[in-house]
Amino acid sequence: MCSHQSSCPTVDSGAAHIVAAHPEQGWNLLCNGAIVFDDTGELLPDGSVIAPHRVYAEQLAIAA
């Protein structure tokens, strides 16, 4: 199911692979058990939630 040799990366490493993609529903299941949502929120295997961390247009604006 996963290409990691010894074990899947920890949730905070960011190196996990998608094992089930559901773009029509806006989420992906990672090999470490985390579910990531298109709005950048996450549901971790232990049940904890990471709120979406969006960057708004105002924050991207470059001062001229």
C-alpha cells in the first residue's frame, strides 16, 4: 500500500504519500492515516484536528 520501507513517516514530517484520493469530495487519505482537505485542514489519526491555514490575498500582496 505504501512505498516507505520501514514505516510511514510521522504526521508532522510532510513526507507521507496519498493512498486514496477523493478530489470530487475535497480530501485525500495519506499512508500515515492522516486525512488532508483541499482547504488545508487536516484530521490526524489520533482524532485531533489541524485548522485550515489559508493565505489570503491581502497577505500575498506585494508593496510597490
